[in-house]
Amino acid sequence: MEKLTGPKKIKTAVFISGTGSNLKNIIKFSKIKKSPISISLIISNTSQAKGLRFADQFKIKKKIFNFKNFKDTEMNILLLLKKEKIRFICLAGFMKILSKEFIEKFDGKIINIHPSLLPKYKGLNTHNRAIKNKDKLTGCTVHYVTATLDSGKIILQKKIKITVNDNSNTLAKKVLAQEHKLYPAAIMKIFN
Ligand code: GAR
């Protein structure tokens, strides 16, 4: 992969699986002048992902891959990324774990947002686990994607207080609101 420099915005793909609130937020951010990225492609592993509507709303190309044959799917995604001249990938609530081979092809050019203060609570159900452990703090993390799940270098992190009244739903809402600030800030940090 070539270096991520140059005057033009960097063609970026966002991978989603669900609601897509981070996707919507990243699209909006990408449209401001100072944004280093533009969103050219949205990939989902399911046609049920509500976030796919933002592809229609913002007239961005979308593609659904069902991952039935994982290797073939990843190869087809790589072909599409090449065709669309994608140089950067943001995972935003994407619930498939990409292979080492795939990640190596985009080494250092895939980032993810995770709803915990990594390295705490890698994987799923982060809010339940934080509440069960009576943690006083949680948060969100934007990090580089490497072959080991939720373990790549941290780009930015935001701490959020957990109160006695919080449950996993209230916490998810609070964290998501901060994710929407953190993701664009992390993208700015990478390219500045
Ligand atoms: C976000 O909270 C994101 O951090 C989390 O899924 C949610 C997606 O929300 N990601 C993970 O758990 C990845 N392991 P969204 O679809 O509204 O952006």
C-alpha cells in the first residue's frame, strides 16, 4: 500500500453490521472541508443492518457480503476495495472478525471503535461486564486493527463515568454519544 498522503481526500470504506450511528456520524464528518477522508463505500455483512439506509440517504455505494464462505468473501471484498480505490477502512459496529491475511493487505489502514476502555473488555457485552464488575469508569477506544482481536495500538480513548443508576442500556447510550466525538477526532489525529 502507498503512503496515505496527498491533497485529495482519502477514499474510505466503512464496514457495519447494525444501526450505523457511527457510520452516519463519520459520513457527516467526511463532508466537512477539513476532513482528510471521503466515504466511497459501505460494506455490511447483513442486509438487515439498519445503517444501510445511510448509503441511500447520502448516495454512497453499498455492498452486502454474507460471509458464508469466509475466504471467498474476503477475497471478493478485497477486489471491490481495489476497484473502488479504497485506501482506508473504518470498522463501525462491524461484528465479523477479519482474517490476518485480510488485515495484512491493509496493514495500518484499518481502524475500529470499541465500546470499552481497552485493553479492558475485549470482545462482546462490554457494558454488562463493566456493570457486573462494579467499575466506576468505562469508555470507548479507537484503535488500529491487527490480527489479534481488539488489541491494536490505541489512537484515542475517552473515559465515561458509570453511576449507580446505570444499566447496560443507559451506558450504551452514554458511550455511543462519546463514540460520535471520538471517531472523527481519531481520524483527524491519524492524518495530522
Ligand atoms: C458501537 O457501540 C460500537 O462501539 C460497537 O457497536 C456499536 C455500533 O453502533 N462495536 C463493537 O462492539 C465492536 N466489537 P452503531 O451501529 O450505531 O455505530
